[in-house]
Amino acid sequence: MAIQPIVMPKWGLAMEEGMLTKWSVAPGQAVAKGQEIADIETSKIANVFESPAEGTIRRLVVPEGETVSVGALLAVIADLSVPDAEVDAFVEKFQSEFTPVERSAGGGPRTRNIQAGDLSLRVLSVGEGDGTPVLLIHGFGSDLTSWLFTQEALADGRAVHAFDLPGHGASTKTVGAGSVAELADATLAVMDALGLGRAHFVGHSLGGAISAHLAANRPDRVASVSLIASAGLGREINIDFIEGFIAENRARKLKTVLQNLVADPSLISAEMVDEVIKYKRLDGSEAALRRIADANFAGGAQSSLLRDALAAAKMPVAVIVGEEDRIIPPTHAEGLPSHIFVTRVAGAGHLPHMEKSAEVNEAIRANIAKGE
């Protein structure tokens, strides 16, 4: 195609629009496929946008600071041999025919609740193919929407499943003692309910400890394990964050707590704060968080230490840390055996898969490839 449109992407199930906060390219500039070309802010968090094609930027259609619908024309790529008049005609035709996404119109993959043993858990599945499936396990106080920059990026030729852990999101608030071992059992029940014999595990924070536990205790179910800002690699944890997350229900003070998650505090939007408050108002949510925190972070330190188990793991293991993580020290990634591939992400905190998704997704894909 001589002229290629670049449109507002759809990141995650709920995204309907995004704000183009900054262009990193200019008209006349050559770009490579996958090159970072803009910053886009959604109701969840800001992220960089990579070019879906290579070529020369001929038009920047949306100015910085403007909010547009998913699918709206942002820019145009075309060879320099294409006349300006032809590029202008393409832009005019696209704009005249484009219909903005209707708010809450739906479409695309939908979440569903499954019965996993005695638990009712919310699941979102995308992708298909013969590749070994991927299972995404979120962290403490989060839910499956934390994978909005990850899930579809891994769904090339395989199914990728994300779910809300017990006590989180739209899943049951029954957590038992809330230990890593019990949450790991719930994860196995999810696999059984989905018919997954084996999967590539990608775990964030507490989800990393769950993944590492399963890699050590049920290696027959684990094809590879990618741990992002993972718990279980050392004792230290920012217990003030954990306590503040559980206890604080005022938006302004909760925002200050949540800003510990990222290197750039401006990434925490008012909408993200509101989502956390709504979740914590659900019956049983705060009690479930308290039980999980008491089981895993008693005395202000992590209870599960899984370094030795990972050292003995036979499947591919990757550890990914944000260099500015203020929740779990990035130094926990030091001193691991040489067969464990460590990626240190500059300019990222405890949410590198959201702050620097392109780099993190590349590291996950490389680890998955080793386990195929």
C-alpha cells in the first residue's frame, strides 16, 4: 500500500479514546516498524505508541493534547515519491468516512466468569493458534486490566489468558489464608477450568511469586516463567505502600500512595484512582486484601523466598525489573544464576509492563520462544 494510515490504537478491553500527549517524530522523518513515535494517555495510564509500519511520516493529523476516538487517523506514512496532493486526498477521504467508536458499544473479546474449583473467577482470553498458551497473573490489589499493554502483544499464534486472582477485581473475595501456595492452587484450578495442560507464566509482583512457586512445585504445568517486578526474590518490601493501599479511601491521599508504583507520578490518572476506590468498596475486598497482606508480608517483610527454587528450575526463567521500583527493590534481581535472563528497564518503577511496555513485551516474547 503506497499510503498507510496510523490510527489511535485500542489498548485493552475498555479503551474508547486516547489523548495524544506528545509526538516523537516530525513530517519528513523516516521511521522503522516498532519505533516509538508518540505518547498516548488513556484512562488507565500513559504509554508510548510504536509505529505499525516503516516509511516516511508525511502528515501528523492530530495535534498534541487532543483526545480522539480509537481508530481515528493520527498520522500518515507514505513514500516520498507520493505527491502531496495524493496524501492530502487520502487524509480527507479517511476523515470523511471515519465513524468514531460509540461509547460502551462493546465488541472484541469480553470477560467471563468461570468456575475454578470452589471459586468464581473473572477471565479474559484473546488470541488463538497452536502455540503453548500464556497465563498472566497480576499483582497485589490489581486485576486483569493491568495487562492491557501486554495481552494482545503476546497473542500471536497462541491464546493468552488473564484472570482476576481471588480477592481481586470481579472474582470471588474468598481467599482462604491468602498465602502464595493457596493462590497458586487457585491458579492451577483456572488452568484446569480452561483446559490448559501447560502454559507460559507471566507474573507481576505477587503474581510473580505465584508463578515462581508453580515453577518450583509444578514444573509439568509451566513452559516458561517471566517475572516482572516479582515478589519472592528477597525479603524487603515497601510495607507503607501495602498498608496505605489497603487503608486509604480518600482520592487525594490514595493517589499519593499509588504514585509509588511508577517512576513518573504523572502517569497515575484520576480515573485509575477512582477504579481502585470502586474496587475497594466492593463487599469483602478490603478484608481479602488484609488477609493476603498478613499472609505474605507479615512484619513488613516478604514471607515467601523463592530464589533457590528458581535457581533449580529447568524451564526458561526471565526476571524483569524497573530500575526505579519503590515497592520491591530492583536489587532483588542481582546475584541470580546466569541461566536466568535479567532485564533492567530504565525509567520504570513497579509497573514496567505498563510504563515501558514495548521493552518488556520484547523480553517476555524472547523468553517464551525459549520454552516452545
